[in-house]
Amino acid sequence: MLLSLSACDLTLKPYEAVLYDEIGSSVEELTIFTNGSYSCIKHREYNRHAHFFGELGGDNVSFNGITADHMLQTYRYTHLQQQNDTYEFWSSAYRAIYATNTVIERIERLPNRTSAHNQLLAENKFLRAMAHFDLVKYFGRPYAQITAGDHRNLGVPIVTTTDFNITSSLSRNTVLEVHDFIVKELLEAAELFIQEKNSCFASKEVCYALLSRIYLYMEDNERAIEYADKVINSGRYTMFPSAQLPDYYTLVPENNPETIFAVRFTVADNLDRSSIGSMYYTAQGTNTGWAEINISFDFFDLIYTYPEDIRNGFIEIVYRPYSSSLNRYYSKKYNWQEGVVNLSSPVVLRLAEMYLNRAEANAKLENYEYAIEDVNLIRTRAGLSGSALYSVDDLKEHSTVLEVVLEERRLELFLESHRKLDLFRNHLPLVRAYPGYHSNDLFHQRVEPTSSSIVHFIPELERNINKNLVNNPHYGM
């Protein structure tokens, strides 16, 4: 079998491919192959699809027309068993896992491995855990919804080997098993790191940040707080300055003090109209992007509740000449990195999320003062003050502190693939009462958190190859 590679470090020349048996065990060689592991999560089929599986399932966006792209099925919750983007993501994610397994197997077999080998082992373990997490988020039900005996408690196969005789016939592990595996991987990886690389690479703090998110999803609120604190108190990251907040995504991630981990794209490997940003934005008067996915009217009204909110700067209003109701709202997130439209390095983890993870966990533990304190920290960075801030005695028409936190997550993390997951893991429905091609009448859609449609089908092509892959229930089951 061939392992395709592409180095993230531009000073290294990547091979197009190399025979598995020719892979060496020196730190220099395994560094090149580790760069190949990073490259796998940069592939369009992985990175772009993983983003839209999360973001298109929420209420922050609306499709402004019909498209031949299968992402419209994701947006409308009318998934197909032959859906192209589902198949491409599944196969690309498992290619990334195969790449990491190649390095992990080599290092774990070494009789006398060095600390430098352990560093590479840790990076690949993180990437392997992240790929499994991205898969189980979209092909398995939310962890918070299920119990060990739930007949729908199927996640994805856990793959820890390059042996095709084993991997070609694996059954789906349960959601619980996949999460336990991911947590174990990340905890082991965190103990092996010896370097503090920049935010384009994994590190101990990157593991801690992902653990904070995963523990929150698992409703282990104490540990979600513990690992958020580890990141916050590490001193490695600081909140991006308020005055420059709309420029957050124009910086390369290694120069951004808030970014914990990002998938690095350079000017040379810009995907142009196949990029994430091209779906949200096109420079007016040009044809640089598709701009088929707009900020929803619902989200626009929410974020403009306070016109002084600096986060409004992420939105560009495209005025229509005859009616303000026809205005379109572009997002400048995922655009203008290094001055190039549609270029960005998608942020996977950042410091603001750690504060919001901690806030949500504290709200659920009834530590309301702490939760509000973290929400206000985020709002203050957004330029809000005075009556725009919350107190336990003034929730501003919200019924609970948790409701306040979830709304702030929506405002701060919009277009970062959180909203769908935030809703369904908290047992809340998706409600779209705004214009868009999400339903037959273009104005109303409601998806319950218990619906079978909130998870994707296992790709038919994969099930044709591996008969042990049981599919997810059809809608209504």
C-alpha cells in the first residue's frame, strides 16, 4: 500500500508516496511522515467537509439557492446513502488515521526510542484521536443522548493498525467506546510531549484543549473545567486584542496569540473556490467565491442586538437596491488571510472556547457566578460593557444561566462548527424560522434532537466493501 505525503514544513521536500516497508525509524524520516499526517487533515475532503457537516446543521447560516453540491443535503437534513461529501470525508479521515498508525507502529516497535521519537508519537496520537472524534461526531449520536444499552449507540470503527486484513472487516464501535479511546489517546499523548511547537502543530496544551471539549460533550463537567483551566493557566495563550478582533482570521495562526491549534494553509496551497471561505464570501465586484451560504437573518438580528459588538465586523452586508429584506450577509471569517480573499487556516481550538467550555460546565454544576464571569470576559473582549453584561440577578430575559452561556457560544463561535453540536448534545431542537432553502416553504424547519436525521448515513460504498458496517437508522426509525 502507498502512503501519500505532503510536508507542512515548507523547508522539507515531501515524497509523493513511499512503500510502507521502506519507511525508516530515524527521527528525520519519521518527522517527514508526521508532516504527512498533518497534511492528511488539510485535504479538502477532510477539512472542508468536516467544517460544513458541523456548521450547515445549525441556525447561523442559510443557503441562498439550490446547488448541485451534496452539502445541500447536509443543510436540509435530507441525507443520502450515496452522498459524495459523506463518502469523501469518511475515506479521507481514515486515510489520516492510516497515516498516523504508520508512524505510531514504527515508533512503538523501537526497542530504544528517544524523547524525540516520543514527541512524534504524541503528535500522531493527537491527530489519530482528533480524526476519530471528527468521525464519531457526525456518524454517531451525541454522547449525552445515549446509554450503554441504547440500540442506536453505534459510533465508528476504532482503527489502530495498518493491517488491511483487520481494518477491512471491522465493525462499528459504540459511541461510548470511541470516546473512551479518544480520551485515553489524548491523555497518553499529553505525557509524551517535549516541545512547545507553534499552533500549527500538536502540543500538550492542544491535547488539554481538545480534552476540555470532549469532556464537556461527555457531560463530565468537572474534568471539562479542569482541562480548560490547564490551557488557560498555561500562559501560552492570550485573548486577541479587542480593537483588532475583526482581523483575527487575517493572521497566520502561528502569529495569533489566541489560537491553540489550526490547520495551516499557505498562499501557495490556497484552494480558492474550493476553500471554506469561498462558500461564505466573494469580494464584491469580483467572482472570487461562491457566497452561496449566508449569515442567517436570525443570527444577524441576534448579533446586532448590540450594534457596538465588535464581532459585527466579521459580517459584510451586501445591500440590495430595492428592499432591505433582500440584503445578504457575507462572513469574512475564513477569508483575507495575508490579504488573500478566500484564504484561511481553519481554527480548530482557541482560547475563547476554553472560557466558554468552563462557563457551560459551571452553569451545569450550578456555579452560576463563575459561569457569568467567563461569559462577561468574552463579551467585554467584544467591546460590550455596562448594561450589555450579565449578572446572576440580571439574565436579560433569559430563563437560565445555561441559556445565557449557549447564546454566547453561538455569538462567539459562529461558523466554527459548534452550533449544531451545542444544540443536540444539550437536547435542544434546531429551529429555523427565517428564509433559506432548508425546507419546502423556505421559511420553517424544526429538527428534534432525537431525530434519526441528525447523524449521517454510513457511506454506501464503504458498506459494499465491509458488510460488517451496520448503517444508521433511516429517518423516522
